[in-house]
Amino acid sequence: MSEEGRFTIHLEQREGFQINVAFDWKRAPDLLMDEPPPLGEQQGPNASRLLAAAAANCLSASLLYCVFKEEPPEHCLRTEVDCIMIRNEKKRQRIGGLEVRLILADVVTQSPRFARCKTLFEDFCVVSASIRQGIPMRVTLLDEQGTILHESE
């Protein structure tokens, strides 16, 4: 696989298990990560939570771009993600799966592009497509009333 781009993010341990993350974008604020007790003090998200958030964010942005291109309407999408933690055969904790639910306002579902995008947008999400190579993921699109509009695994 050819390398098409690269970026560097800097992490620095502060105290205990707190890690400061400095991104390569000047306008992006630093992020404090931490582990839950008993290791850390839960002062920020841990890596599992960031992975789940990254997948959900990428899917959200991919759907919005597919349906609206550059200017999606405000507050037209909410996303929830469940991260399923399991123990492997060596009793080590692992991420066993992600379940992502995108809850769509009528302005999304009534868009002329939605019918095509609901089956297409996942293929363009860099993060979730990469994660899926090793972690099972279910993605569900729902309207605001909870009706399933599309589901994939």
C-alpha cells in the first residue's frame, strides 16, 4: 500500500496516567487523556473512548458530506456509539465491537441525495473502514422517531 499522506501528533505524559495530546493543527486545542480508576483519575477520555469517538465522528462527517457537500444544516444529525469491551483468550481487555447509531433529522432523510448516500457513505469513512479490518462494527441509520432506515455490519 502506498503512503499518500502523513501527520504527526505529539503526546506527553503529565502526571500519573494523564497524557497531553498536541495536534498538528494550530487551531485545534490540546486534549488531555487519562485512564479510569484504579490507574488514572478519569480526567479525560482514554484511548478506547477516542477510538469509538473517531469512528462515530468520521461516519457522521462522511454522511453529511455525501448528502449536503460543503454546507450541512445545523443540528441535523446526532450520533451515538457503543464500544463493546471483551476479554480475549489471555484475559486481556479488548474492543470486541462498535455499534454506531446515526439519528437523522427530516432535512437529511428528505434530501434527494439521501437514498444513494445511505448505502455509500460508509465506504468513504477513512477511520471506520480501517477499524473494520480488525473490529466488527454495526452502523445503523435512524430517523428521529427511531425507525431504522439502513443498517450494515
